[in-house]
Amino acid sequence: MLVLWLTVPTKSGPPSNEQAESSAVAQLRVIDPAEVTYSSVGGRYGTIQDMIAAGLLDRRFAGEIDGYSFEVRLLGATNYLAIASPVGNVGRYVYSSAPDAVIRYSAGPAEAPVGQPVR
């Protein structure tokens, strides 16, 4: 009996732009409900580190996820801006979200709060 093993090459290395961007949007969709929970308990929104400490986000958010870094800018007690920024050559856009939970994209972080909604 002859047994043949076939191997299928798998892609390794950094994700494609589309994969990285899709992941960034998905991660922002994790941050938004974590902010709602954090603010309902503490009366204010939290930073990435605050939400990690509270167990609402995992430690991956403190570093890079699929070519994007994440931060939350606190804009007073009743507002925040969660931003996903590409690191290196992965990703074409900066993504952001605020308390309205609409994820927007733009060419740079300065434009993040007023970018176009992701469809």
C-alpha cells in the first residue's frame, strides 16, 4: 500500500491589508461594549489599561493585534474616542469609534473622529 502525504502551503507572515483592517474593525466592536460596561459600573469611560485591569478586555489590546495598535482617548467624563492605527505597512486606514458605536475610517488619526462610516 502506498500512502501519499500532500501538504498545502499556508501563508505565514503579516496579514493582508484587508485581513488587518477587518480585524481592526472587529476589535473596535469589542471595545465599544466594554466601554459601556465600564462606564455603567464606574460612572466614566476607561482607557485600554483600565478595561484590561477590570477584566473587560484581554491583554492583547495592550499591544499590536494583526498589524494595528489600539488606544482610547478620554474626552471628558462622557466621551471617548477608540482608535485603531496601522503599524508599519499593514493597513491603509485608521479606524475609530465613539459612544455612538459607529466605526469610522480615515486616512490619518487626526481625521479619525470625522471619518466615513464603515459599511
